[in-house]
Amino acid sequence: RRLVIDPIAPLIYGGSPDDVLYVREFLREMVFAIERVGSLTTVLTSEIPTGSKQLSRFGVEEFLASGIIVLNIYEVRGEILRVMYVRKARWAPARPTKFVFDIEPGRGIVIKGLLKDFI
């Protein structure tokens, strides 16, 4: 069983998104409520503001997450590349290796290789 919330921002905007304590408590309570359901894989998405060094929109989501996959876009020699890397994987080793990927009809996300091989 899976639950996907894409993105989480509209849920938070019901309160006070500028109040870090509110956002952190709201997300913590939501995560705990989902965990109480049990046996459920949950995926929450959060955009990163363009040009930001943050890992999430509100700056607190990553502390509650068990795993973080960062998606980005790079331009290499005039070609646009989709890039991903695992930033955090609780209870598992995660080397921050950047991979180029495509989204293909009928297949979904397909890893094309290491970013360093495309540069």
C-alpha cells in the first residue's frame, strides 16, 4: 500500500506557512498519524525554490523524512538533462552520486547513467 501527497505545500498553507514551528509541528503530527496506520509506504513531495540551497520549500521537511531524493535539471553543452541523487536514506548507506534519468512512457523513470559521464 502506498500514499503519495504531491505536493505537501497546499496542506500547510491552511495554517501559517511562514511560522517554522507551525510547519514542523503540522508535518510531525501528519507523519506520526500516517505511521500509526502501519504497513504503508508514504511519499511526500516538496519543491525546492529556484536557486535555493535548501532541500525543501519550508526547510523542515527533510528532518522528518526517512529518505530524500533530489531531482534537478542541468544544462550540458546546450542539452537539458534530468538529474537525481539520494541525499538521505535513513538506515541505509547513500552515496550522493548524481544520475541522469529520463521519464519514458510505459516505463517511468529510467536511469541513463552517471552525470559525470555526460559532462
